Amino acid sequence: MALEPGSGPMPLDGVSYPPPPWSLRGTAYISLWQVRRSLLPEACLPRGVRPVTMFGRVLVGAAFAVYEPGGVLAYNEVLMVLPVQRGGLPALTVPFVWVDHPASIAGARAMWSIPKQEAAFGIQRDDTTARAAFEAKALTTQEVPLAQLRFRSRATMPGRWPVRTTIVQRSLGRCGEYAPQVTEARALAQVSLGAATWDFPRSGPFSFLRGRSPLTSIRLSDMSLQIG
């Protein structure tokens, strides 16, 4: 019997994952940098999009996220995100992302062409005070370091803030296919400004951010995220 959308988990190479849309709950720690476009790893951008620039430099984001029970999946994530424009409209593209849940990898690749890979994470957090502290590191399955973050919250804005965005990805559907795949996402979260210290190894996709201080860093807590 054919599986209908929303009727249950869908298999991919032996891994089942929830059907879209995905509703996730958790906390994200995000920093933004300005860099020269020439420093970006090659093949970051889908066809038909261009990066958002500020004072002649490209904006680049990196983030750790902790998705908790209460959503369709619970897992940890580290990623690079590029704010882009597609047809004059704002969007995001995710060229690199690692998680520690096989269903998250299989589902994101199959449904949205988000190129998730497997990693191991170490997470320490203290949310008992207003100046919440968070430390995280991620390593590949070969134990090669990817990124490390130390974050401390400062001022918290009142209320929960809505964000809607479009995710534009290079298609992973078949070899040689570069047509973009477009997915809608929206989030609702409490926003805190913070201080972030990142450490990136000399080799790897984040190496061009090594030694650079972010423009700004925020924490999205009590976050509800829906994608798809």
C-alpha cells in the first residue's frame, strides 16, 4: 500500500523519518560574521541566488541547536547558514550541517535537500540564571573537530518573536541536478543577546571563520520551529 503524506514514517535506505512538516522544539545559539565572498567554500550557493552583503562583505552564520523532546525528533545540530536573496526576496541556504540522529539526516536530505551529515556532540548548559551559559563541541564520526562554542546570554527581549523564512537548497535528488529546492520554515522564540566565543580547526568547512569575532550573537530559547 502506498504511503500517503502525513500517514506515518517514510523509509530511506532503511531509515524511517517523520513526514513533513516537522515541528521541533529547543534552543539555538547563532552568530553572524562578515567575510569576503572569495573566502566562502566553493559550491555554497544554489543556482539563482546571491548572498546578502553588508559594506561589500558577505554575511555568514554559524549555529548550534539543541532540539528537545516535545517535537517530532530530538537531536543536536551544528550548521553554517548563508542569508541570500532569491528573486529579490530574502531567504537562507544551508551548505553544511551535522546532526546526531539518523532520521534527521535521512528526512532532511530526502525532503528538503538539506545535506545533513553525522557527527558526535558534547553539550553542557546552565539555564538556571538569566545569564544562561552554554558550551558545545562537534566532531565528525572520524573524531575530527568541526566547531566549538562557548556562549553566555546577556539581555533578554520580552515576549516571543516570530520569524518566517524560505530555505533554498541545491537539489540532492540526482547526480548533476542543480535546480534549487525551496522549503518554507517559521519559528517562534524568545530572543537573548549574548557573547559567543567560537573555535574552528584550521581545516574544514568553517576554517575561513577561524580567529574572527562575530558581529553579533543571539540565543533563541523556548523555540518552536516548523519546517516543510
